[in-house]
Amino acid sequence: MSPIAIEVQGLSHAFGSVSVLDELDLQVETGTVVALLGPNGAGKTTLVRILATLLTADTGTVRVAGHDVSRHADRVRRSISLTGQYAAVDEKLTGQENLVMIGRLLGMTRGEARARATVLLERFALTETAQRRVSTLSGGTRRRLDLAVSLIGRAPIVFLDEPTTGLDTRSRQWLWEEIRALAADGTTVLLTTQYLDEADHLADRVIVLDQGRIVASGSPAEMKAAVGGGVIEVRTADDELLREISTDGSAAALRDALDSIAGDTLTDVRIGIRMPTLDDVFLSVTSTERKAS
């Protein structure tokens, strides 16, 4: 496979008179995890749907796994897997039956499909629930099954649209481990997420969209470093955050910040310094005005 799994040039898309993507350019390297961040309506899901051949771009060129999505959509579909925001499994079937069915639709023999299903049921800790109807499973278990179904064909490129929405902390961390394992095996993962800590933990590269344009891109460390120096926090004795002051890390900036705090009528407070987070990056590069999603 090419060292570039996804290549987008001059991509634009609008719904009626509302521009959703505006002259987008991006590349995703093979075997990496890339996180798409952005406020609601920024164009994240629209971009994923175009990459997955579910929408047609108005302008621009898009290549996935080396194939043009407009001219060779069938080849693209054979190279990708898509997991949407909501579980898309048949509730009347068992977990195992869902996996075997998809395997058969992908051209596997019944034996191959059952063998692959067994591997994925074990990998996603679904063996104990494999014979239960999906309608009886919890939301987190369905989500794990949904991801297992999307991997049955061993697609080299996986799109995950907000994969951990609605999951509890334990299930989220478990899914993070699985995403890391996919990348370690050479799979390219492009995910959208509302959770900035998720992007920080998982992504080799973060892309921030705002109003249809890329406003920031880089590794989590690079993006946090670009924001500047430490952030001074003023907290109460009960750890309630009262005030935050961003600085460039210089001694003069720290002195100015401390002087401004000294002028406040604050008592019994604690002052600390923390390094920037992706939350700080997000707030610094996205606009305050939001489009309708």
C-alpha cells in the first residue's frame, strides 16, 4: 500500500447555500492514527462520508488507498471500513450471527467467516455474549460488537466517527487499546471525536476543523507547544477553579500574571501552573461563532 493512505486536494462541499467544507487539503500517512476535531458543524462527519464514498464532493480530488473516490468508488469500498456514531448491527441476530453474515457478504466461505468471527469475539471480549440477541446487549457491548463487525474484512483503512460516544470510562479506555493495536498492525485509523483527551491519548496527528477549514494540524505535543507557555490557575481550597491566565512561559509574563492576581481580592486560594492541553489549543484556534450542525 502507498505510504499515503488518504490524499485530499481542494475539497469543497455545500448543502444548499451552506458551505460545509471549503478548499480542504490533507494527507494521512499509512499506519497512523489521525483525529479530526472541531465544533459541531465544522464538517468532520461530512468529510468522513465523502472519504467513505457516501457523499460526492462538489469540487476537488480525493484518493483513498490510492483510488479516486469518484471514479473508483468500488475499489475504495473494498479498502475501507466505517463505523458510524451509532451501532449498525442487526438486533434480531446474535453477535456471532452478525459477524458471520458480514463475513459471508464480503465473500468469505462459511468456515472462513466463522473462524474470523471467533477471533474477533475473543479480541473484543464478546465470547460470553456471542449467542445472545443483540437487542439484549448493553450499549457498550453493542459498540464493541459494531467495531468487531467493521474489522471482519481486515480493511487497511478504518474510519471511526465518534466511536466512544456514550461509552463509560472503562469501555472507552478498552476501545483506545484496540485502536492502538490496529495502528500497530499497520491499519490506518481516521477518527472523529468530541473528546480532546481521546485525541491526545490516541492520535499521531490531530487536525482541527472549523467552519469547513483546517485551522490547526500537528502532533498533540506540537500543537500544545504552539499555544505557548504554562497556564496559571487560581483555585480555592476546595479545588474550584476561579481563574486561568495563559502565558508565553517567560519570566516577565509570569510576573505580570502574578501581579494581576495580587490585585484581586482573593483569600485562601492556591496558585499553580500547568502546561497547555488540547482544550487550550481547541479554544485558541476555533472561532466563537458556530454554524448550525
